[in-house]
Amino acid sequence: MNPVHLELKNVSRAVFRRVNKTRVKTQILSSLDLIVQRGELVTIMGPSGSGKTTLLRLINRLAEADSGSIMLNGKDIKEYDPFELRRKVGMVFQIPVVFRGSVNENLAVGMKLWGYENDIYALARDCVIPLELLNADAEQLSVGEKQRVCIARALANQPEVLLLDEPTSALDAASAEKIETLLLNLRKEKGLTMVWITHDREQAKRTGGKRYFLRNGRLEEDHE
Amino acid sequence: MNELIALALTVILVMLAAAYARRFGIGKEISLSGTRSIVQILILASIILVLFKLPLYWSLIVLLTMVAIAGHTTYTRSGKLDKVFPAAIFSIASASLLMLVPFFLFGIFPLEPQYLIPTGSILIGNTMNVSSLAIDRYRGEIKNRRNEVEAYLALGAGPKVAASACLKQGILSALIPSIDNMKNLGLVWIPGVMTGMLLAGASPFTAASIQIAIFTSIFAADLMASNLLLHYSTSSFFTGAAQLREDLE
Ligand SMILES: Nc1ncnc2c1ncn2[C@@H]1O[C@H](COP(=O)(O)OP(=O)(O)O)[C@@H](O)[C@H]1O
Ligand SMILES: [Mg+2]
């Protein structure tokens, strides 16, 4: 059995919604638990609005849990420097956001931040980005190409964990399949730990990982 | 005698404007702000009159009060973010002061309240306007480009890097009116200082030289104040753990 890589214990999170000028508290996650082993891939399904994105944002501390603890390598994420935590725990958003500039410049952000010597060409090859796109304006790419740039940009940080927030849901079927294959290959080659959110049960099954369902603020294993 | 006629005309104009503006539902506002401006400027005149006779440090106190009020105005524009009040005071004060010094150091103006107060207030007023525009736009950009800012944060970038494109946009859009003014100087409008000096009987060349000196100083102060302010405000948009705050108005 691999060692535990990521562990969520008793994690709760509420948000305040504005309804007619008053703030109404809604509990999104309540006493949620999750254990992910090193190199494991888990998928999380759930209806939209159930808190899947919220959950991922807690893991790399883009947002703060109200209570409970999240441990990475046995250490509470609050004890990490937030920047180092986010380097270790990469995130791919549902809607890809590229930065102004060329694809090259996008891929180089991590290197600039962390002083890594990455091979951009290898990175592009791993993420199926054609080399002739490297100097293209990132904002003019198709959504599928942008998503590949975002994945490559996250990988340039040399993360241990990759959080994937419905990485294929904004794409057409062909691009979605490409990204899915790409992610599954990356996991095989690099042994990345992945938490993959999807609304597509078939996709979840194809990943071969443990499947969870987010319901009433908690995770239930999906045996279907 | 002339001044009484001018004041009487002003009062009549304010009344007429207010009466006319009633149809837009802003009659009361106009009469109120019109009255306010008349009273304030008369008070200012009396203060200056007194200041002319007082030692110089009194003028400095008056300028500092102006800075405090200007800082508060800009702070309000920021959506009352904490730390922006001191940052606004600091940036408005240092930029204005820095651009004020050469005028007196090189003897363009004698160091007397009569010169110090008007030049100081022009600089303070302008840096306040530009700072307010800049912080308002900065906040708007950060709010609207949340996804981009958070994409940077998610890569482990700090707030400075994550918000740098928004900061640039904030400064750029705040300075656009000043840049346009500079381009059109003398074409579309004769600016205030020159108008005043001409009315007071100065030679057009003297008036123009002083005007352009003040004008460029204003621009430099605007640039400096808005840069300083946005620079020092960035952390107010983020939490201690480098999270983009959720409660940005
Ligand atoms: N910062 C926030 N303020 C208010 N409501 C929020 C905030 N973040 C998320 N929510 C609400 O929490 C619920 C869960 O959101 P999310 O985690 O994005 O769901 P999912 O990703 O499963 O579709 C939604 O109803 C959303 O409107
Ligand atoms: Mg979501």
C-alpha cells in the first residue's frame, strides 16, 4: 500500500449568499473526509452547485476551510508556505485561463517563479501542444488548446498533486477525448496523484480510479 | 466692488441652475453643492487672508489637512479597504510635496503662503483625482479578472505578480484624462493657472512658462501618486495566505 498523500478530515465550508440584501448562510461541505494515496487517481462526481469546485479550492488554499484539517504528506497545509503548497498542488480550472502573451511565455511562468530549468519542448510534447504553436498568441487558441497550455503550465511547476476541475467539460467531444488521454498518460508516466472532478460517470469509469460522489456536503464511494 | 458683483452673479447663477435642474430631479443637490462651494471658497479666502499674516508653518498645516481630506476621498473610492487610507495619504502627500519643492528651491516662487497654498492645493487636488480613478479601476479589474488572478495564485505566484496586469490597467486608465489634457493644452483650453495670471495682468509668456511647469509637475505627481498608491494597496485585496478576498465590493 502506498503512503497517504492527501488527507481531508472533517472538512466543512459554508458560503454566504446574498438574497434580497440579506446574507444567507449555506453549508456547502460538512464534515467531509477523503484519503488519497501517493500516485492514486480519484474522481469526484456530483450535480452542479454541490461544492466540487469549492472542495478543490480548499486543497490548494485558494480558499479557507471553516473547520477540519487538510494534510499533505502528513503535514497540515496551513503549515506550508502557501506559495510552495500551490507549487506542489497544481490546479487545472474548468474554463482555461491563459495569460497575455505567447504560449511560450505562458509555459515559462512557473520557471520564472521557481527558477526551474524546464525543457519547454518536452513539456509541449508531453501535453500534445504542436511546436508551431509555441510562439502563437495564447489568447487566440481554441479552448481545447488553451486547456492543454494550462495543463502544461501547471506541470512546469513540477507538482506532486494535480487538481482537475472538470478539465474537459468546456470542450467538444474530440478535444475532450484528447485531454482525457493526455491526463491519463501523464499520470502513468509521472506517477502524479490526481483528484479529478467530472460530471461524466463514463469518464470517471474510464480513469480506472476510485470514484466518489459529492452529496449533502460529503463524499460517498460510487459503486455503480 | 467688482468682487461683490461677481459674487452676486454667482448666487443668481446657482439659483437659476438649481431651478432648471429640478426637472432632472437634481435641483436640491445643485443648490446645496452650489451653496457649499460658495461658502467653502469664501472660507478659504478668509483663511488665506489670515495665513498671509501667520508664520509659514501654518500653511503647511493647512496643506496637510488638505492631504488628509484628499486621502479620505480616495480611500472611500477604494471601497474602504483597510490600509488604503494611510497608503493614500502617504502617496498623495509624498508625490505632491516632491513636485512642490523645486518651485521654491529654485526660486520660481518665493516661499510665502500666497504661493505655497495655491500650488500645493493644485497638486494635492490633482493627485487625489487620479489616485481615486486608479484605485477604483484597480479594484474593478481585480474583481472582473478574478479567474486570471486566481490562475496566477494557483501557480504559486504572489499577489504582486497575480495583480500586475490589473495594476497596469488601473494606472493607465487613470492617466488617460491627464495625457489627453496635455496633448490639447492650449488648443482646446487655456488652463487655470494661466487664465488666472493673464486675468491678473501677467505677460502671456510668463503665464505660459509657469503654467507648463505646473502642468508637468502635476503629471509627474499623478504618475507617482497612483503608482505608489496601487503598489501599497495590492495586499489589501488579498488575505494573509495570498487568497483573493471574496468580499470585494
Ligand atoms: N465565494 C462564494 N460566495 C458565495 N457562494 C459561493 C461561493 N463559492 C461558491 N458558492 C456557491 O456554492 C455552491 C457550490 O459551488 P461550487 O463549488 O462551484 O459547485 P460545483 O463546482 O459543484 O458546481 C454554489 O451554489 C455556489 O453558488
Ligand atoms: Mg465547479
